[in-house]
Amino acid sequence: MTEPDTTPAAMEDNRLQPGFLRAIEAALEAEDEGEVRALVKPLHPADIADLFEQLSPDSRATLATALGTDLNAEVLAELNDWVRDEVVGELAPDRLAEAVAEMDTDDAVALIEELEPEDQEAVLDELPAADRVAIETALSYPEESAGRLMQRELIAVPEHWTLGQVIDFLRAEGNDIIDFWEIFVVSPDHKPVGTMRLSWVLTSPRWLAVSDVMQRQQTLIPVDMDQEEVALRFQKYALISAAVVDRDGRLAGMITADDIVHIISDEAGEDILKLSGAGDGDIFEPVFDSYKARIRWLIANLLTAIVSASIIASFGATIEKMVVLAALSPIVASIGGNTGNQTMAVIVRALATGQMTNANTRRTITREAAIALLNGTTMAILLGTGVALIFADPLLGGVIAAATLFNLVIAGFAGVLVPLGLKRLGVDPAVASSVFVTMITDSMGFLLFLGLASASGLVK
């Protein structure tokens, strides 16, 4: 593998230096492909991918052409999805097929699944029969499933072999498998029956039987399991790799920890972006795609804001008699909103990581209600005392204190019940929770404060 270039001319703090980027751009503008390849050659594939992402779309196309065969599978695998689509569009099907043939199955599938159907077919036609069958089989599984994520390149041996036979087999195969940490043991019908760590094979006598060394207990991943659930299993059981089995229980492939690192990172970022309504949140995403993803949630927020505005309007006469209510009411709504969002974030994370189950749902609701009550009491005392002193009106202080306490308790329940309700309805809680929680806390904040002000006789 190519080592990263650490010379000052190219890198600084793991980032491409501006001077290096300018040199690349100058060589591209001069159409000096030899200079471009000379500058890029010392870089690690991940740094070449970064280089593509730093350039403008037009320059990316020119760079892809200039690199020619130097634009290899490792670089394509490291590219951002949106940028990779641009770069792949510049490659002929036969050139792309060469790169795909060099990739592990999981990386090849990730690349091909993003192509248009006619482009997929053109690339698959250029692949060797075995590679084509492997990729088409993986593409037949649901998106974001273990079947799409797994790689077929693995080592599997029968349990009646000795460790000496295993070692001889590995050497005879020429070690085509680039990286592996576990050897899978299979039955005659190719069903996994155990695993062996590579360290066990290397440190045990050759005459020992595989059946005497292998560990029979293992975590098996069904091909149709969602990748998020796969990541949770890796995290829970501290797995390095795991066997993926088809619907008949036969060994279909394996998933390794390096794949899961990407999944955990992607899923965590995806949930955060869903909570904000920012879509994919990728700075390389086309402008109109980002606009479509964000505008629908802004429209939803507009509709919920109209509900809050309608509540305020219904208390117009009350506000006219005591203008200070208009200044204080957003405070109650804002504190309630923050409380609801805090609780919602905890619950959405608990649902995503599998911490929250049917067994502990009631206990979790009680816990969050207790926290909301404590927070509400504290904020009510602070806000009520401050308002009473500033405006020299104890009744006003009592009204805002009561409204704050009730709204924070309601916000705590909303932060739990809204994600749970959406989950029960089959809607992703990370996508829609914030809109509904915000509507509830804002509406109840205004309603409680202005309603209590009217009912208490504060406004005459």
C-alpha cells in the first residue's frame, strides 16, 4: 500500500496545503498531464480522494482524465458519494469495470448501486462472470442491509482439517485475501459452525484439529439485517468480524470492523441531520437536492408556528392591557422548547442504539418526567423570583413560575412520547420528532402563560 506523503510540499496536519492545490490547478489548466501525475503519485489514495473533493467540478473531470489508470479502485472507494458520482461519470464502462474488479465486494457494490440502471448494466457486462454474479447477488438484497455491506472474500475451512492443513491451504491460495482476522469453520453444507482467530492458528501445533481449536459460539448476521442493527451487534459483542448467512443458513460473506466504523459514523451523522431537517447535510450535494430536503421541513415549521401565533392572537386583548406579557411569554416557550429537545435527543438516541425496549419504556418515561419536574421547579423559582423583583409584581412572578413549571413537565413528556409514538407508527423518530415537540412546547408555553395571566386576575 502507498504510504502517505508527509513532505511539506503536499501535506500539513493531514490536509493538502494550499500551495499544492494551486500547483495541481495550474497543471490542470496547462493540460500538463505528466506534471499532474507526478504531483499526485506520492499521495495516499485517501489524500487523492481529498484532492478531488477540494477541486471544482470542472477540475475534477480534468483530473480524472489526467490520472488515467492511476485513478484506481482504492481512490474511488475513498471518495465522497456525490463526488464519486461525478468522477465515475467521466470513466468509460471498461475502465470502471477494471476498477470494480480490483475492489472488495462491499466497495464494488457501494459504487455500482449508485449508478443509473443502464450504466450498471454496461459496467456489469465488462466484469468477469464470477464478479458479476457476486455483485448482482449483493444488489438483490435490500439497501443498507448486511447483504449489501458484506464482502465475499473470506477464508472458510472444514472442521475435520488440522491446523497444518489450514496453513498449507492459505499458502497454496497465494493469500489472495488482503486482510482477515478470523477463519470461518463450515460444515459440509457450508453452514458456519465456528471461528478461529488467526493468532490461534499461528501459535498452535500443526497437528491439532480445527475442531479442537475453534470457538463454536459466534454471532451470525442474516443477509437482510439492517446495517444499523449490524453495527449494534458489533458494538455489543466487541466483534472484529462476523459471518453473514443467507436465508438457508449458509455462509454468504463476512463483515469486518472497518466497515462498521463507517456505518456508525454515517448513522450518527444521519440522525443528527434528520433532527435538524437538513437532509443529507453533505456540502457536495447539489444545491437543488439540498433545497428540496430542507424546504419541506421549513414549511412544516411554518405551519406549526401558525398554531402558536393563533394562540397568541386569541389573547390579544389580554396582551393589550398588560404589554409586558408579550415580552415574557417567549421565555416560557423557549425554555420549554429546550427541555423538550433535550429529552427528545436522549430518547431518539436510546431508540437508535437499542437501549430503549418494551421492558424499560415505562421506567424511562418515569425517569424523564422526574427530571422535567426537577428542572421545571428550579427554572420556575429562578424565573418567578426574578420577574417578581424586576416588575415589583409578585402575582406576575407566580403566574410565570407556574406556567414554566407546567410547560417543562409537558415538554418532558412530549420529548418521550412523540418519538415513541412515531416509532410505533413506523415513522423514523429522528426525522419528524423535532417538528411536533417544538409545536407542543411553543403552543403550551403561550397558552399556559397567557391563560394563567387571564384566569388569575392579573390583567384587569
